[in-house]
Amino acid sequence: ISDEHYNVKVFYTHAGCTLVALNPFQPIPDLYSLDVMKEYHCAPQPKEFKPHIFIVAEEAYRNVRGQLEPVNQSLVVSGESGAGKTWTSRCLMKYYATVAASSSVVKSQNTVERIERRVLDSNPIMEAFGNACTLRNNNSSRFGKYIQLQLDRCQLLVGASVQTYLLEKTRVACPPDNERNFHIFYQMMKGATDEQRKEWKMPRGQRFTWLPKSEKTLEEDCFHETVEAMVHLGINAERQRQIFRILAGILQLGNVNFSSSADESQLCNLDEQSKGIGSAELLCVPAEELQTCLRVRTLKAGKQSVLKPCPQAECSMRRDCLAKVIYAQLFEWLVTFINNSICADESMWCNFIGVLDVYGFECFHINNLEQLCINYANEKLQQHFVAHYLRAQQEEYVCLDLIEGSPVSVFSLLNEESRLNRVSDTKTFRTRLEKELCGNANISWDKFSKEPHFTVAHYAGKVNYQIQGMVEKNKDPVPPELISLLQKSDNPLLHQIFTDKETENPTNKGLSKVTVVSKFKNSLESLMRILHTTTPHYTRCIKPNPDCKPLTFQKEEVDMWRLTATGFFGKR
Ligand SMILES: Nc1ncnc2c1ncn2[C@@H]1O[C@H](COP(=O)(O)OP(=O)(O)OP(=O)(O)O)[C@@H](O)[C@H]1O
């Protein structure tokens, strides 16, 4: 496909009940200015104006009070990676923070903050910790999010709450080739003061295995903006210090390598000069215990425990697992903190407008559990869309039934396999899937393929899912020794996030016993329950060229744009 320059000056169009947004990949002067917001907000009939995201925003806003009974609204923003979902969500939040600004103020560290400011300040923090530069987008969200903007009786914004989905935590320890780790690490590397560098064991020029492409500078690498937002949200200096020490500890952990010892019954050798001591210091855990945890497995046999040295590959896996579990829990803590800081008291608000920014449908060369979950979420939303807008008979959703149904589905079989206390055999599992699910027309197998996989016919196309590693990913096991170690940390935050986890769940399901798909299915179901009680508005973002070039529109995309502009909305 050749690149062609099209002179596109219109970036929004209506396609039936959906607003389609074309990403210009360049700031367009005056497209989102305060004056433009006010114009749409004050217009007697905003719909008569040029198509714009503010029409959707204003319509939802007016809809809340439109009927006899107020109705909550949701704005569903979809599209592939880099299409502009995060941008659009931010735009919607800014719109309400402007047109629905209340006079409520909250106290934060001796300063008085307006609530809208706080709500907007949650964005840079979540993006610093949850976004990364990928091949498809320099600022790609590696999690899904649903933000509820809370309105009082006078329809003023008085608070908000955030729910996140499926953070891609593997990136912390295994950033994909030619991509980066989460922004926050680079922000620290670039923005630290000399004193901080010393404290974080991060001298200039230091190389970290887990920080590829650190020579590249992005506009997202803005450390002081993140810190400023933290201050506004009430994360005090001491807490910040604890957070950054944890992150620095993770980076040090990435530089720890293992080599096999000659005798298998002996511990693997620690390669790195500091032998993980730097990491232990920063995570405030005893160095020796860290070294043991990474290299020794405790096997329980009745009341007795047997210690077994781990082979090299397992040591590395344990190291990665430690980093992932710390990062994921830290992210969760941050989201809870943000919620406590921006959520209004229940008595203060009566309606909400929800903004849903979910990852679009994914189909890569190799797809695994992550893509299965993402595409499952897209199937759910598609079902919601069809049911709501096309008022179609609730046609049977064979594909959803295949993925999540009962008694047998891909998820149920995955869960069953994950609960068995043994290493899953890929070929056996594939045979089991085939035997149990062969009656469903939406699943197929390529008998001649070397890699065991299954193919699902989704509404948006067929996707091959690799079976290798899927069960392990679903189990997402965390060795209990690692959790015990972290509970001993003298870093109050690290200690807290791992101690709360274990005590809050008396059935002792702990961190590892709920499978990934069960957890995701539950959170998605509660999201769908909320969506069903609201009036939805769909916005579809389009990425007009794969290289994120400003104002460059490939023929194929422009044709699609023209088609949508004339009212056709296909299945893309
Ligand atoms: N309306 C717009 N005007 C100017 N630039 C935009 C607009 N929408 C998006 N962009 C640019 O495109 C980039 C990608 O957009 P964004 O990060 O919102 O994509 P996304 O759909 O959220 O992707 P991902 O799924 O990877 O998170 C942004 O960083 C921004 O530079």
C-alpha cells in the first residue's frame, strides 16, 4: 500500500449511531479550545454543528437530565492501538472538568485543590505507570480503564472513580523486542536529581537490562509532571520516596543473572557483582533472603518442608515473577489511592457519566491468553452494541458461549487445567479442547500446524491462539516464598501492599489462586452490568496510517472514512 497525502480537514463524522474520529497525529489548532467547548455547550442544538467529540460529550451531559428520571450515561471509546482512544478520553474528561466545574474544593498538603484538577491529574500518573512506547504507539496504554465522572443534583462534577483492567505486567521484566518498559522508569532515569540518583543507585549512564531504548527521548518522559500530579493528589513526599525506591529496586533486580552450578543439587551462582544486594537494599528486604528466595524452592510434604535448588531457568522466572508481582500490586495500590483521592462521598453525587477506554481487537502473528482476554472483551462490547443500537433480537452469541459459557468453554477448560497440580501438556490440552468443543462452529484447528493452537472466528475475524504457555499464564503463580519475603520489607508501602493482600482474603486465596480468566470475566461482567443500566454512546477512533505520521492518510483508510461518512459502518 502506498502512502498518499490526502487533504483531510474534517476529523469527525457520524456513522449511524457512532461518532467516528480520525487521528490527525498532530495537534489541530483550535479544535479543542475552551471557546469551542463553550460553543458546543451553549448551543441550543449542538447536533446541528460540525461533527465533533464535544457533540457526544454534550449530548450525554444533557441526556442525564433529559428524561423524567435521570439516566446515567456511558461513552465507549474503541479503536486499535494508536487510534486515539486515550486522547479522546482525556478530551472528554477535560470537557466535563470545564463545563461542569463545581466549586468543590479538597484539601491536599496545605493547598486547596479543585476537584476537577484532581480528576485530570489522575491521567499523568496512570499514564506514567500504565503506558509504554510500543511499535504501534509511543504512548500506548497497557491496561483498560473505565472512569466514572460523578455529578451532583445540579449536574456539577463532584468526583470520579477509576476501574482498571488487565495491566500488562509482563512488560516490567520482559519488554517486547524494540519496545520500551513503562514510562515511569525512563522518567526517573532522566528526571532524577543527583541526590535521587544516589539513593536509587542510578548513576548517569548506568545500564539496566529491563530498560531497553533508554537513549530515546519522548515527550512522555516528563518526571516532574508525574511528581506534580502526585502532589496534587495527596501522595506526600515520604510516600513518593517509598514508591520510587521500589521502582529502583525492580530495575536493579533486572540486572541479576544466574548461571548453573556444575552440580544440580547445588544453588545456581549469582552472576552480577552486587549479587542482588542493591535490589535488596532498595526493596528493604534482607539480601541473603532475597538471594535464597530466587534460587530455592520450598516443597511442602505434609508438615515438613523440603528445600530444593532451582535450575537456572527457574531462578530467572522467579526473579521476573518478583518484579511483576511488585509492579502489579504497586499499580493497584496507586489506583486505589487515586480513587480515595477523587471519589466523592456517596451522598454528594447522584448520577454519572462513564468513559470506557478499552483495547481494540488484536490479532498478531502469535496470540496468547492476553489477546484471548482482550478479544473476549471486544466480543462482549460488540454484543452490547448490537443489542442496544440495532435493537436486534438477542441473537445467540455462539462465540461468547464458546469462550466463557458453561458447562464447557475455552475458559472453563483452561480453569480446570490450571487447577490441576501438574505441568500442563500442550498437546493433551489441545486434544481435550477439540474433544469438548468440537460441536461449536466458531472454533477450528489446523491439523497440520506444528504449534498446537486453536482458531476462534470472532465477529471481527479469525484469530489463531497459541496453546503453549496459556495454562501457566492463566495460573499466574507466585511462589509463596516471594510473598513472605516482601511482607518482611522495611519499606512501609511494600510491606503494606503485600500484607493487606493476604489478610483481606480469609479464605486464603491470596494472590495466586484466582485464575486470570476468572478474575477478568468477573470484572468484565460487573462492567457490563453497569453499562446495561446506562445510555451508551459509541465513539470509534481510526488510525489513518500505521506509522503514526502526522496528517497522512492511506488510501485504504480514507476510503473507509468516506464510506463511514456516507453512513456505512462495517465490521472493522
Ligand atoms: N485528536 C487528536 N489530535 C491530535 N493528536 C492526536 C489525536 N488523537 C490522537 N492523537 C495522537 O495519537 C497518539 C496516539 O493516540 P492514543 O494514545 O490516544 O491512542 P490509543 O488508541 O489510546 O492507543 P493504545 O491502545 O495503544 O493506548 C497520541 O499520542 C497523540 O499524539
